[in-house]
Amino acid sequence: MANQTTTQSQLIDPYDHMGIVLNPDGTLTRLREIPNTPPSSDPTLPILTKDFTVNSSNNTWLRLFLPRFALSSNPNKKLPLILFFHGSGFIVASAANTIFHDFCILMSETAEAVVASVEYRLAPEHRLPAAYDDAAEALAWIRTSEDEWLTRHVDYSNCYLMGNSAGATIAYYAGLRAASEARDLEPLKIRGLILRQPFFGGTERTESELRLENDAVIPLRATDLLWELALPVGADREHEYSNFRAGGGAGKVGKVRELGWRVLVSGNEGDPLVDREKEFVAFLEENGLHVVSDFDEDGSHGVEFADPQKAKRVVDLVQGFISSFAA
């Protein structure tokens, strides 16, 4: 059986699976056209959206999602802020993609929160830590922005960093940096990290990676390729940008613990990443962090973007997690 699995794995072309072509100059041609949704401030919509430039040189920006009720409710009522980072392995997709736009609308509506979805630079044209740097810059932009959607409606003392897949990894590493610079972010106060199916790596295979080697969504050869394209040239999956234990990881989460942040980790048993996510939860708990974990027995990687019931489960988790801080 093992030989058969290996043979099947060897038949998977990770470039074809991801819909990309690696060019001689090290850039990618991205073959798949993913539908986009533009921002809209149509007053009849339950959630209003608009885009802001963060860094014109890097072509980074963010999209704000504001519940319409905030415009007519008590002006003293402030909403939590969720800074969201989309997934897709660091190398493809955009905050403008319809799947992420619609998910943020659902999250903003369910959690009654302002959501800021970040457009960060992609690898391999911009290898890590570029995306982590862009996340930190987006957080700093929010801190100094004078846009009234933020200044009038956001509770700056009730902020969360969130992402799915590679976006969750970005949220985590941006959180580590923010924890070390907490005073510089005032009046922003991060209360927690919301990590949906975080994408971490390591050279030692987990049981779920081997069991789901030929997964239809993220087969093992594809995840290996994603790290090869995203990490600094010559680095392997033991690098500190990939392996949460590397580079003094335990010491870095110590500051998160001191600040009293909580961490929500959500996963699915049908995801090849699930065992590494459980290892991550154990790592955080070993280092004294308050962790809320939810591992659904059913569902694959990114299932919330294809199954409305799974999406509802995720956003209900987010809503409950944020509400727990007020309890």
C-alpha cells in the first residue's frame, strides 16, 4: 500500500495542481482566473465595503467591511475589529476574490465586527517575510488612519488578528511581532488570534500528511512546493517562518502569554494539516497560553468556502470567541 501511495503521489504535478507556471526569472504565471468582487457602499446592503491603499510602492491595500447598522446605531457603541488575511499558500489569490469577500461579509454580519481584509504581497516574487511585513504595516496603517469607519465605529481596545490557511500563519507571525511592539501600537489593543487551519511546516512528516498524501485540495507535493516557493531561497521547512518551534518560538510566544491574549485554533480531521495544527495547540498550551481549539470530525481544507454550513460553524466560533472577552 505504501508503494502504491508513493507512486500515486509521484503522478501529481504540483504546478498543475496549483495552476501555476514557474518562469525562468523566478516569477510565476498564475493560470487560474479567480472571480473578484468590487467594494460597494450601496446603502441597501447589510455590510458596506471600501478599499484603502496601505503601501502604493508594494501595491498593498485593505478592504474594510462595516455593518450598516453601525451608521444609525448609538454613536457610542463601538465594534470589535478583525484584521483578516486570506489563504492560498502565500502564492495566489487576493483579498478581492469573491470567496474571501463573501466570507468576510458573513463574518462581519455574524460577529457584528468591522473586518479589515488585507492584500499582501505574494511569493515567490516576494518571499517571506514580505507577507509578514505587510501584515505589520497594515496594522500600523489602521492605528494611524483617520477614516471615520475606523475612528467612529471601531473599539481599538478590542482587536483580533485572523486568517485561514497561509493567512492564519501570517496572522500568527504578525501577532508575534505585534506582541513584541505592543506599546507602539497603542491605542490598538490585540485581544486574541483567530487561526483557521493554520499552515505550518516541518521536515518530519505527520501521520495526517502521510494518510492524506494525495488529498484533492492540498496534496503533500503541493504543500512542499508552496513552502519551497514561499520561504527564503535555500531554506527548508524547519525555518522559523514555517516551523513554529524554530527560531526561539517558545520565547516569542511568552510575550503573547504575558499580554493575556487568547488563541482560537480551528481545523478539520479531513485536512492533511490537522496533525500539525494539533501539535501547534499543544505547543501553545505547553507555553501557558489560553487556547480554544475546535477540530471538526468532518471536512477538508478550506471546506468553509464550499459548504455554507461549515462556513456558519466557523463564523459562529469567531463570534463566540470574541463574545467570550466580554463575559
